[in-house]
Amino acid sequence: MSATPVRVAFMCVQNAGRSQMSTAFAERERADRGLETEVEILTGGTHPAAHVHEEVVEIMVEEGFDLQDRTPREITTEELASCDYVATMGCSTLELDPAAGVDVRDWALADPDGQDVERVREIRDEIVANVHALFDEIEEELQ
């Protein structure tokens, strides 16, 4: 295993919905797999909102997460360029130099802001599957 952690970023525009859900599930996945020292998780947005969307906070409680106190933050191109993987949520204007060697994936997820609870749950379930698959790849890489 490498001494340098694998850096993974989850980013979108507001960092108030999809990327916050992705980060929460990634933190759980990292803990469940015992990869706390091997994987570093970043999150942020290009134009962060003031708070996490209420509908996201509401449906994440169902999964045992309290996102009420999480604050959307700005993420810089430099931070993203230092990552091994960057997952964008379908709303990114991200332009990283291909020479940076970052594996950028656009998960093309619908925006949960203003959606009904059932739709937000569907988005959440897509995120769970995407995060799980990404961690399968990371775990394979680390072996």
C-alpha cells in the first residue's frame, strides 16, 4: 500500500446536495472498509450555497446521517488537481489539465434542490451505488 492516501473529491456547483450526500456515503464506505488512513475525502463547490438543501438533510436522516451542521465550501482547482479521483455531479464546469492525471467522472445526477422526497431518495440511491462502485475500484487499486 502506498504511504500517500488516495485523494477523492466530490464536487458540484453549490456543494449543498449531491456532493454532500456523496461525501457522507464515502465517509461511511471508507470506515466500513477500514480505509481511514488510505483514503482522503474532499468536497466542495464552485459557488457554494449558504447551507445544505433541506430536502437532502431530511432524507439523509433516514440513512443515519445528520447533515444539518455541514457547511458548503468552495473547492479550488488546485485542490481538485491534487486528487486521484474527482466525481462531479452533472453540473460542473470543471476544467482540469489532462496532464494532472486526475480521473474525473461525471455522475450526471439530477439536482435534488426543490424536488419531492421520493425523487431525492432516488438520487440518493444512485449516489450510494456510485460511491460503492468507486470504493470497489479504489480498494482494488490499493491491493
